[in-house]
Amino acid sequence: MNSPGLRWSVNALLLGFLWWVISEGYSYQPWFGPSLVVAALVFRILLSRDSGPAICWPALVGLLPFFLYHSIRGGLQVAASALNPGTRVSPRFVTIPLRIPETYIVPRLVFATVLGLFPGTLSCGLRGNELTIHVLDDRLVDLGAVHALERRIIALFHIN
């Protein structure tokens, strides 16, 4: 995508699709979604510098099914806990050591954000080489999946 117009058109389409997914295809105010897409594009233009990390598109394509699988799995686990009155949850904070270097701010934030989107998990703090998350039930924490997500983010941003 060498043409800037094509690049921004693809960005607008992706942001529009993301808004459509988040809003489930419905908006109380039809102007709100397009306004957010335009605002996001403006911020993208203002913040875009070629010094930012490049994205590996095949890694992004591989990240999507991984995210969907773990989101559905986590959602089912949280739903089972909520619907079973005898289930006792054991919430706690978990500190995860990061392999993504501190100099890679955007990849670290993407990792923390994506991890916080998994049901029953909330990213709470990013300090030094550690990420603190809050989990709804410590018995449901899958550190293997957390580290697999980090490896996928590392691949997404071409981090060595």
C-alpha cells in the first residue's frame, strides 16, 4: 500500500468495521459512528510517524482467531461461574513478567489492552517489565494463553 489515499481509505474502512462490530450494527445517533471514525483518522494522522512499529499482517490475521477463541472460552467460564450459585470466585491480582522491552510502548499497550479484553481479566498496571492484571477467579487464569498472546504481539510488531 504505497498510495497514502489507499492506506487511509483502508484505515477508514477498518475503523468503520470496528465501530460496526462494537455497536453491533446499531447506533442511536447515526452520525456518532462516522464522527468517531473521522476523529480516529485525524488522531492517526497526527500521531503517525514512520518511527512507529510496523505491523506484520500475517501475524494480525493469526491473532484474530486466537483472540476470538480465548474470548469465547473466557466468556463461557465467566458465565458458568455467574450462573452457578454454588460457585465461589477467587479474585486476585496477578503480576506477569513481560518479554516486550520497555522501549516498545505501543506493543506493550496493545498487549495490555488485548489481555484486558478477555472476559474475567482486567489490565491494571504496567510498570517496568511487569503487567498487573486483575482476574475474576484465579483458578481460571491460563498463563500459557497469556504468554502465547505476548508471543503473538511480539510477532505482530516484529520485535526480536
